[in-house]
Amino acid sequence: MGYAELIARELENLPLDKQAEVLDFVGYLKTRQDQIRAKTPQTAEEIEAFFRSFTVDVSGYKFDREDANAR
């Protein structure tokens, strides 16, 4: 049995006003998911553009294994 069936079964035991609250919450979750999806880079070009926006000069960086292991 999937989540949809479990949720439907539980909803049957709730009063109508509480069922409406659950439906409103589902709408909120869908809206939030759409907003997250809209902000997330989807294509390779969008991902590359995202990382190009970070400019960090690491030319003088030297990895120190002892220092890294001490942390």
C-alpha cells in the first residue's frame, strides 16, 4: 500500500474541516516544491553558470595533509 492510500485512509477518519486543512497543506507543499524547482539549475548550462558566479583565487593554496588530518 502506497502513501497515497495510507493518507486517504487516515483522512476518512478526520472531520471535514481537518480534511480541508490537509488539502491546503498539500497545496502549500506543491507550491514550495515548485519554487525550489524554479531556483534549482536544471541544465548543464545553468549549472555551469551557477559555478562561474563563484570566483575564488586558489593559486597560492598548498594542501597540507598534516594540517588537514589534525582537524
